[in-house]
Amino acid sequence: MRVRGDAPVLWRTTGQTQIGVEPGRSLVLTGLTAAEQQLLDHLPRRMSPDDVYRASRRCRVPLPRAQDLLGRLRAEGVLRGGDSRPTTPEEQYWERLVHSPRSRAVRLRAKRVALFGSGPLAHELAALLAEAGLGAVLPEDEAVGAQIVARFPGTDTGAPLDTIPDLTLTLDPHVIDPVRARALAQAGARHLPVTLREVSVRVGPLFEPDRPVCHDCLDLWEADADACWPAIATQARLLPEPVLERLLLHQCAALAVRAALDCLGDAPDRWRAVSTELSADEPLGVERRWSPHPRCLCSQTSRAAGAARTPRAPRASRSAGASRTDPRAAGRPAASGVDIAVVAPATPRAPARSAAAGPRTPGA
């Protein structure tokens, strides 16, 4: 038995013990006796049933009371049984967020991600995808594949010809390649585009078969905002890839891989009809929410299936560190005068920036 995620046990005040440090994610026990607080101080170390017995005697806490207290912590998910421990930093981190980090790691090992594109960003994306624990990274560029084989021999770089990857990442300069996007849609592939533009990189939105939004929706919204967009986009496809600063490429690589992991199961809804644009001017990112365009076939198909939503123009909002409320934040009364609750101790926080933005061309 051990504390989940190796969270520290901290003394708040007389009768109050806190497990974990981060506000909003820490568990606080109140109504404890001094002996019970001393007992909880032993939690960071692995405890067998014999250890619980010895600790209860040493702290002078009746054994049934000690077992009841630890049982409540186990029910809250704070204590983990068995001898298995995280073997990687990723597993230790995710143990604080999900019930079974080992299951998540196994799930990722079964996933295949295709990567279309070349250059420094493609190399960095491939390395981060392999480092994240994916079973196969299928690059278009042979040099990228050679890098994976050399640095991550446990990651596959090939698959049968008729394999449809679990996700396809594409790197396109200026605009999404419509020919490739349409081919991926016809093949039933899930597609996450990364678009390198003059001063920014846009990640997303996620395109999925039989689900709006699609790449045509984005072009139609752009044409609504700028009647000359079709001509501009056609010429942009013939331009070379823009030169971007290395720092921005590093930041975008991390965001794109995070988005890929979300789409593969961590949080797929996060990138459906949502894109994020990073630049030196907007290092926190500008989030845009896209609706199906009423003239797009994907929107018509959706309406025919009874799943249409009211179309609206893309919205821009600046991301900021938002506070999160744990579903257990209200707390629940515990037996024997001990209350267990998830609380957020008062901590100075930077005010969230307003989502209001001046008129801007969608996707510009």
C-alpha cells in the first residue's frame, strides 16, 4: 500500500492533514487527532498490513480506527494497493490523473500514427511521439524514419500497406493541402493538421470521418470572410515553407504531440472543431472553435442524420490558466468526525485574460 503518485503528506494545522501540494487537487482531512495525524505521516512509505499494525501501536491509534481511516483513503483513490509502482516518469505523472497509468501506456503502445511532412518540425514531432510511448510512428520522410530507428528501436516505423493509422498528422505550409485532406477523408482516416504559416503555427482541428467539421468548412469560412481567399489559398500552395523561429517550432511540436495523444484517447473532444494558433505574439495560443459550414457537404450529411448544429462563424479566444474544480470539491462527511474533502487553498493567481478580441479574419 502506497500513496498514489507519491504525493507528499503535509501538516496544515492541528487536526488537518493534506495529501498533495497542488491547489484544487489536494485531499484534506479534518477532525483528526494528533495521533491520527502522526499515523498519516507514515503514508509516503510503502505499508504492508504488518506495517499498519506496528504504526498504529507506535502512534497509539486503535487498529480498527487506523484500518478505517486508511480504508477511506483507499476509497478516495489516494492509496494504491499491491507492489506495482510506476516505472517511467510518464506513468508516475499519469497516476495522479487517471485510474490506471499502466493501461494508458498499453493503449498507446497499440496505436499507430502516420506523419506526413519533412524538415526540423517533422523530426521533432516524430521523436516526441516515440518518446510518448506510441507503438508505431509511420513517417513519410525516410530521414525521419531513420532517426526513429536509431533513437527509439522499440518503436515501429512500418506497417502493412492496407493499414489505416489511428491518427494522421500532416505538416502543410500556409494552408492545408486539400488533395491530401480529401484522400484521407475518403480513406476513413482521422486527420490532425498542423499548418505552418508566416508568423504562427495552427494545430487542429481534428477531422474525422462522418463528423463535421472538415477541411472544406475551414476554406468556406475563410472565403466568407475574404472573397479573395480561394485565389490567395491557391497561390499559397505553391509557396515554400515559411521560416519560423526555433523556439516556436519547439513549442508547436509539444502542442501537436499533446493534441495527438488527446485524439488517441486522453481527451478526443478537446480537438473536435477546435484549433489553436501559437506565435510569438500569442505564446499562450489563440483558440478557435469552428462550426460546420452550411454549404459544406459534411454539414448537409450531418443534418440529414439529425445531428446538425446551428452554424456560426469561428470564434477566437485567448487561452489562459483557468482554475479547475475537482468533482469531489464539495467534500463528503466521513465517519468518526473526520471530514475528507478536495480543497483549493487560497493562492494568488494571475487574472484570466479577456476572451474578447478585435475583428479578425477567421484562421488568419
